[in-house]
Amino acid sequence: MSRKLFTVLISVIGGVAAITAAVTAFLIFKEKQKRDEEELEHYLDSSIQ
């Protein structure tokens, strides 16, 4: 019984870690995309003037 509980606990912790990693990667990607768009907009505004 204890071994089954340990396996379930490790599985839950692993699942939470995987979801956390995926969300973090998504947020980092969106932040980088936003920053790149701002840099491009600044570059285009500067080049027009």
C-alpha cells in the first residue's frame, strides 16, 4: 500500500512540475515576442523620421 501511495505521489509531483514548466515556457515565449514587437516598432518609428 505504501509503495502505491509513493508512486502516485511521485506521479502527481511530476505532473505538476511538467505543467509548471510548460506554463513558464509559454510565458517566457510571449514576453520575448512582445519585446521583439516593441523593438521592431521602435526601429520602424526611428527609420521613418
